[in-house]
Amino acid sequence: MKRITVSKPKNEQILGGGNGDLLEIRDLDVSFKLERGSAQALRGIDLTLKSGQIHGLVGESGSGKTVTSTCIMGLLPMPPAKINRGLILYRGTDLLELSEAERRRTRGREIAMVFQEPAKYLNPSLKVGEQITEMLQLHLDMERSEAVGRAGELLEVVGLPNSRRVLSGYPHELSGGMKQRMMIAMAISCDPSILIADEPTTALDVTLQLQILKLILRLRERFSMGVLFISHDLTVVHEIADRVSVIYAGKIVESADRARLFSEPLHPYTQLLLLSIPDAEKRGQRLKVIPGRVPDAEHIPGGCAFHPRCPLSEELCSREVPPTVERREGHTAACHMIGKKWINS
Ligand SMILES: Nc1ncnc2c1ncn2[C@@H]1O[C@H](COP(=O)(O)OP(=O)(O)O)[C@@H](O)[C@H]1O
Ligand SMILES: [Mg+2]
């Protein structure tokens, strides 16, 4: 099989100087205008993705993961969404400063995305082959015959056997796992530098989940992409990520290399998330579930947003937003109580 060529950088006019990081989000603040008031979805997110790295973004439902991914893709509906502050640097260039035409060029070619429910994003009336070849013709100016050949290769790369039959069928003829593979094939078709995977395995059963995770790991190796892997499930992130950031109510509360985060979590929220993971060896033991739920973006508590649910909280926590501090090299956390109090498991 012909190897799919990796040719980076591809689009010089939108590639800035850069500082080695593929993607750097700084102080990103996004709100939604509501009929009454507003929802503060992101409250100053900082996140860095390096080439070839898988960065896991983990947090409970409603914490701002999808707002982050759609904002990077330039797909936030504005209005009602409004970007109040921040930068999204891609190879040193702020994506938020690009024109819509430039963003469209970046989308798919430089930064591609797979979603939780691929069925929603596939055209049900267009054959699988047509959808992939159309994308290749549009983005890469390929001749039709070349695009057809490439589509077959891509399906093999993502592990869809019998690609000829798949290409001439419709999306509804594919199983859930196959649809996700097709979505991944489309995402990598233009050889992007960054793949954003927003809960790509959440709708799948455990066996398929593992297969898709293995596929993403393989693709990262082969195409040396940076992957932003989003999930509400810490165990899934543990399987795949090199680095992990924990998001709570629109703010990153802790970020570290995977091993560090799982062995020495600093933030009480991370510690409680880890305690709530089912432990196969202690089956039957009652899980420690974090009391309460993520506040909705219209009613973020003052001070540390986690303080009403936090077993360590003191008066200071309801009054002052904790600063994000680098406790060790590459390990940041935002909590007033670090080093002062501990959670007894
Ligand atoms: N279109 C919208 N209008 C108003 N609020 C929104 C909209 N989209 C998201 N939000 C709010 O932003 C917050 C984060 O949502 P989201 O990023 O989808 O969470 P997650 O993906 O982590 O489950 C939630 O409180 C949600 O209600
Ligand atoms: Mg989401």
C-alpha cells in the first residue's frame, strides 16, 4: 500500500513563527448570552498541546469541554457565544484573529475533529466513498481518481476491512464502531497536525472503545499528530493520554503528565475523581461519589467554583479565586488548600 505522505508545514501564510508548541490556549474566556443574564462557559482556560502528544481534557458533564473544542475549531455559534478574552495560538498564530475564509482553510486541513456521535455529522444520503472523496477534492484539490484511491487507503488505515464494499455503501449500513472509524478516516484525510477527539468512544461499548483508543494511538504514531482527547471518563484518559488537564466549571484546576496526575494528584477535585473510579480489585466496595454536581454556567459560585462540593474548603475558598500555581515542573493546580490539608480516602 502506498504510504500516505506527511507534508508539514503545509500552509505557510497562516503559520506564524511559533515557539515549538503546536497549540497553545491562553486565558480563554467564553460566555453565552441568555435571555436573562449570561452563562460563563469558560473562565480563562490555559492548555498546551505539543506535536505527537495526546493531551487528555477530563471533567464532568457541563464543565466546558465541548465549548473548548468547538472554539478551537471556530465552530462556536456567535452569538449567543462571545469570546471575552484569550488567545488560541496554532504554531504561533492566533486563530481567533483569522478571517472566516482562513479559518475554513485551517479546519480539516490543519485541525480536524471527531465527535461523540458520528451519525450526526455524516450525510445519510451520500455514499461513504463520495463523502470521503468530496472532502479530498475540496481540501486538497485532488483529481477524482486520485481521491478515490486515497479514500480506499484511508479506510484501510482506520481498520475498515473490505473497503470497496464500504465505500459503495451508505453510512446507515455501518455499525456504531464502523461509523466512528469512518469519521476518523475523514478527520485524518487531509493529514491534519491536530486531531480533536471530543468523547469519541462514549457512545461505544467497552470492546469497541478499546479498539478506537488503540486506533487513535496508532494514528498518532504514524502521522505524529497532536491529539486533544476529551472525555468525562478518567479511566479512558488514563489509557491514552500523555498529559492530562482536569476542567471544572470552565477552568483548568490541575494539569500534569499522566503518571504524576494519577499518582500524586494535588487538587481535591482530581483526588475525588480518582477515588470515584471503580476499582476492579475491590469490587463491591461502595464508590466514593463526589457530592453535588457541576454548577451550571449561569450560577458559578464565587471564590473557588468547587468550594461547595469540596471537603477541604474553608472561608477563604468561598471568597477568593485560587491562583493557578506550578507546584512542580509541569504540574499546575489551582487550590488554596494544597499542602495545608489532605483528603483521607
Ligand atoms: N449554546 C449554548 N447556550 C448557552 N449555554 C451553553 C451553550 N453551549 C454550552 N453552554 C453551557 O456551557 C457549559 C459547558 O458546556 P459544554 O462545553 O457542552 O460541557 P461538556 O462538553 O463539558 O459537557 C454548560 O454549562 C452549558 O450549559
Ligand atoms: Mg461535551
